Amino acid sequence: MSTQHQELAATLAADVRNGATTRSAKLKWVVVADPSLGPGLVANATACLGAAAAAVLPDLVGGAVPDASGQVHAGLPWTGVSILAADAGKLREIRAKAATKEGVFITDMTKHAQASRSYEEYRAGVGETEEADLAYYAIGLLGPRNKIDKLVGGLPLLR
């Protein structure tokens, strides 16, 4: 794990407050997707970005929750996550700005990820493509609430 990821993971762990509202959390998590992809590809992208964030930042997910019948339900992100909409150009712009902000964790879903049939094919495709030529389908941002709000302010919820 990179030093930046370790620092963000420590901040995240220190901010876990299961009884607090998501709006009172110091950290905010958003996923911004291109709605022109259609519901299936958007759903796939958001699920993959959630898994990527949880793998690097395990404190993002709360503990298991038993119901009154004793059945156990897997933990969910205590931060909540807003799913927002932006076209491909806006996604690229937001990602570029986010990359300059300290303490902002970025996940992204590129065209290569959706088109590849294996992880090795995905790695090769991204590895052979300059960053400026990557086509982003969705991005995930997690970081200080004020920084995330500045990056995505004004974007509509994905409907």
C-alpha cells in the first residue's frame, strides 16, 4: 500500500463513528459515472469501484449486522456513497483535479476495464496507453469532505 493510501486509511479509521450521520463524517465518498453508458455498464463500474476502495481502505466497511432472526448481513460502507453523473469530458477534468489534491483517494474505471476479458488483458491495455488517452467511464473519490465537495459540487445525482 502506498504511503498516501496508508495515511488516508489511518484518517479513515480514526473517523469511524458508526452512530453518526454520514453528513457529519469528515470524509466523503462519491462515485461519478457517465450516464450515457447505460444502466448495466454504470452498475458494473460502480460495483467495481466500491470493491477497489474497500480493498485498499478496509475500515470503509462496517461490521456484519445480525437481524432480529439471527441472520447475519454483510457490513456496508459507514460513509455512504453518492452516485453522481458527468459526461466523459467532465470525468477526465475531475479526475485530473483530484490527482493534485493531497488526501484524496481515486479509483477509476476505464474503457479498458470494461472491454477486457481478463485482468492481465486489462493490465496490458492500460499499460500500453498514455494517461491522456485513457477513456474514463467512472471515477471514485474518497477524501476530506471539503475537497470532495469542491471537486464534484453541482453534479447531479445519477438517476
